[in-house]
Amino acid sequence: MSVHHNVVHDILLDYAADRIFLQKVGGGYIFIHRMLMEYFQLVQN
């Protein structure tokens, strides 16, 4: 990953955490809503 990609990735994750889609936990993130996590799993495949 490039430095630019890492910055964009961090901004996106922080944005999602600020809107309570994700929660910061330790050095990572977890989904607040299980249904949202399951939706993204389905869409990814």
C-alpha cells in the first residue's frame, strides 16, 4: 500500500467511526451493527 492509500484508508475509517458505523478498538475497528457487517460481507463476495 502506498502512503497516499494508507491516509485515505485511515480517513475513511475515522469518518465511519465518527458516524457510529465503526468503533475504534485498540489498533483496529469493529462494526457497531452486526447487520451492517453482514451486508458488507455479502456485497464483497
